[in-house]
Amino acid sequence: MTRRVVLPAVALAAALGVLGALAVFMRSPLFWERYLSAHAEPLAGVPAWYQPRERLAGGDQPVAPRVTPELESLESQALTAAAAYAAAQGSLALIVARHDHIVLERYWQGSSFDTLTDAQSFTRLLAALAAGAAISHRKIGWPDEPIGYIVRELARDRRSAITVRNLMQLTSGLAPPAPGRAPWGEAARALYGTDIVAAARARPLAGMPGESRAPQSADPQLLALALERATGERYASYLSEALWRRIGASDAWLYLDRPAGAAHADCCMLARQGDWIRVAELLLGDGNYRGYEIIHPGWVQAMRMPSRADRDYGAYLRLTAAAAGAREPWVAPDTYAVDNEGGNRLWLVPSLQIAVLCTASAPRGPDFDDARIPNLIVGGARDFVPPAARPGDLSKIVPGH
């Protein structure tokens, strides 16, 4: 007589659960490898799970000349105070440049100008600059060109009306993924998934393009896709030849969703931290880098135009200190910053030709004042005239002026 073996219900459920989990893992091993690695690593440092990667070829040219602060009319005491604040806030580096000269460098935690760091949300700024280059090269018609003309899969529904400008200003109207760290959630799939282009193309329209700002990875990802379609090149290839190589930066790496797959345009680029000062020079020069026109003049000014949906923001740029929760405004009215949700900061003051880069591997805490460092440095510029001390509108005082 054959004896039947009856498994307890709990044991049977556990066995089925293990088999189910194994089946899920086998369907997407790369996703689970990344997801589990990311949750096992500390927040600081370069994530090991940014794999695979694609090389972003650079030009590896000399850095900007280093001069003393006094030669650029900057007070050393102000720079020292800014460096002390940056150090107290757990920064990796503070680099200050003026008129294409580096006037201050301070490094902590064993880093240097050449240290490879996570660019975080700085990554998406390059997509906007590359879009300007593509317009300069007549690969894209104009900033308000609907992406339905470029990405044909989106031409059949209302998403075709989303423009290049909408994607740069994070105002596409696409529904952002629900927040959360669960592996089955949309946010996790966007970061660790193996087909980020399909995920971005699948985002439904939740509102009219241009009407509201909603930061999400789909917007820069679709912008990168539009650049690939318009130029006929891989994103890394076009980014290299149109921008990164031309500003003399060293080789960098873009995080891919799978081998030979799509590059993340929203985050996760690995580059020398000092090379972002080169990007700052390009921004301050309105597309001109050390005498060479990289992007037609006017494009950076267009990126700085306030979004209709939120006047605190431009194209991946933050236009007010209040947008970052600073305790006071920026003292120079034309200051703006590269928008970033992580620890990196890049402030620019076109009127004084000052750029301030402050990097950090971990997100900034609630005690970080986003105006403190740039205000200390600008306040130490001997030729800075505070707005209250400037003359008013002469037309109100002298007729005809």
C-alpha cells in the first residue's frame, strides 16, 4: 500500500513562494541583481550596480588655468568661509571658477579633481545641451517641435503634442510613476529595469503638456530617444561628438538598461567631478567654450527662461533659491543652479562670470542652506554691487532715458 505524504499548508505555501520568487528572478535576473545590490549598499559612493555602462568619449584637454583669488577680485576670506561650510555639510569637493580660471579647490574624503563620481541629476542637463546642439546642426527644427514628428510611435495619440521644450522643463504632462522602493513599483522599474525606453513610451498622459511640472525620468529619457532618432546615432555617440569631447572633458560612462541597450539620460552618469566646471564654462559662455562655439548663442538663455508651469524652474535649471528651500535669496539676482535632487550643486552667476561646484555623494540634509555657499562667494567679489546699491530706472528720473 502506497502511503501519501501530505504537506502542511504552511510548508506548501512556502515551497510555492520560493518557486514563484525563483521564476520571477529568472525572468529578469539583471533587474533583481541591481535591485538587491542597491538595497544592500550604503547611499554614499559610486554604486557598483551601474552596470553595464557605455563609454562617453572625451577629449581629455587641460583644465582651466589656476590663479589666485586676488587676480580675479575675490576675497580669500569669503572663499575660506564657503569651504568651511561645504566641509561641514559632508561635501566631496568645492571648486570655484571665474572668467575661465579656477580660483579655489578644496577636496575631502580622499577625493580630487579627477575622482570619478555619480553625476546624479546633473546627467539630464546634458540632454538639454545636446538638444541645443542638434538644433544648431539642424537635426531638430526648433524647441517647440512636437516629439510626435521625431518619435513616430507617439504620433498616434495625444502625447504627440509634447514638445522638446516640455521634456526639458519636465512639463510633458505624462503621469509620473508612483513613488516607492518596492520591486514591483514603477519607480523601481524605471531605475533598475531592462527596457527603460519602453517604460518611458508607456507613460500615460495625465494632463495637458506644458501646464504642470512633474519631475520624472520619462521626460529626459524621451528627449534622449528623440535625439537618437533625429541624429541617427546612439545617444552616447552624439553626446560625445557634439558636446563632451568638444569641451575637453575626460572619458565618462553612461549607465545602460541592458547590454547594448538604452543609456539612462535621467541619472547615473559617472564622470570626473572636476569636469563639471567645464560644463559651467559652457553655460556661462552661452554655448561658447574658450572661444569655440559649441551651441548657437541664445540656447542657454532659452534654457534659463522660466517654465510657464513653474517660474522657479527652466530647462533642468533652478532659477530661484526658494525652489531648493534656501533660508534666503541668492544675493546676485541672475544666479541660477543646475537642478539636482542629490548632493551635487552647481551655481552660476553670469553677470560676474562666477561658477561654483560643490559635490557630495549623498543627498543633502535638511540643514543644508542652498544659498549660503554662492552668497558667501558673490559677497566676496570686490566688483559685486548689491541690488539695493544700484541706481534705479533712469527713465523715471531723467525723461528720454
